[in-house]
Amino acid sequence: MNILQINSSARTAGSQSTQLASKITAKLHERHPHAKITMRDLAINPHPFQDEATLQALFTPKDKRSPEQIARVARDDALIAEIQEADIIVLGVPMYNFGVPALLKSWIDAIARAGVTFRYSKNGPEGLLTGKMVYVAMTRGGLHKDTPSDTMTQYLKTIFGFLGMNEVRMFFAEGLALGKEDSESAIRKAQAEIDAAITWKR
Ligand SMILES: Cc1cc2nc3c(=O)[nH]c(=O)nc-3n(C[C@H](O)[C@H](O)[C@H](O)COP(=O)(O)O)c2cc1C
């Protein structure tokens, strides 16, 4: 059993999404005491953006790549290997300007690779990262869940589903900028939901 935790807050300390993601991982660890846990903090190790040089590296045949292109592709390969090996993926995701942090988008751009993590067949697209469970801890300053401003939930379900990960469980802590009382109560509610979900379900 391999658990991979991805922290995508830009904060390396005091991050609310990281704290909730770590709680999910701790609960999973209780259930799977022998699990190997891999922690990837994108604020500490930001993944490079998918710029023109990256696309050129990816689309250059392996044996024709320059040393720089080999090194760039190897960075994406490492993230792909990490998620391929994971049975459970836990993400901490704050809302930044109505979307996922750019740090997380770079990670997603790295792991979505045609022919490796998804492929197109005569039946349409097929995700190749199958048999995995995804847990997401979402934190927001305002209130967005089940409203048009929450495009993140649909986006994450779409991209994970596209890659073959259809079992996605989300936990929300919202209104964290609305004052101490509301914020503390939202965190407590999310923690209780995590306790209940991971004690009784996979
Ligand atoms: C750069 C930035 C942009 C943010 N944009 C939004 C936003 O669009 N909507 C919102 O509700 N909260 C927004 N927030 C508040 C964060 O979503 C909230 O504070 C979250 O808990 C931060 O998570 P973290 O503690 O893991 O970094 C933003 C915060 C930052 C730092």
C-alpha cells in the first residue's frame, strides 16, 4: 500500500489545506499501518511550468533529445512514476483566484502524458492510472461549494477521471476568511467528516 500526499498550497508553514490533507493521510495510515507514505510539497519543490521548451522536449524522439531535454523529461517522468506506484493519492488544495494553485496545475500537466497515463483508442479516451483512490482537502476563504464559482471540483473530477481515477472523495473547509469563529467551525466540520469517512469507508 502506497500513499502519496501532494501539498499544493504556496505556504510551506501554516497551510490549512496541508493540515487537512495530513489529517487524511494520518487516518489512512491508522487503517494501513504498513503503508509507505510519500510526501510531495509543491511549495518546497515547485515543478516547472509546461512551457515551449518542455513541449519541444516531450515531442522530440527519445534518442534525439539534448541533455537539457532529457533532464526536463526526467523531471516529469519522476512524478509519473510516483503516481503510478501510489494506491491512494491525497491532495491539499486551496482556492487561488477561483482556481487551483498554479503549483498544482504544473503537477497535473506533468502527470498527464498521452500513451503513458491516458491513451486514445477507437472507444475514445482511456485513463491508465486505474485502481486508485483520490482524497482531496479543499480550503477556501469564501463560500463556493455547489455554486458556479466552484469550477475546481468539476475540474479535478474531470482530469482525474480522464486519467482513470474515478474514485474521488472531496472534503471542504470554506469561509476561512470570514472570521475566527466561522473558520474554526469549518475546519472542525471538515476534520469530523474526514474522521467519519476514513474510519468506515475505504
Ligand atoms: C493568492 C490567494 C488567492 C486566493 N483566492 C481566493 C479565491 O479566489 N476565493 C476564495 O474563496 N479564497 C481565496 N483565497 C483564500 C484561500 O483559499 C484560503 O485562505 C485557503 O485556506 C488557503 O489555503 P492554505 O492555508 O492551504 O494556503 C486566496 C488566498 C490566496 C493566498
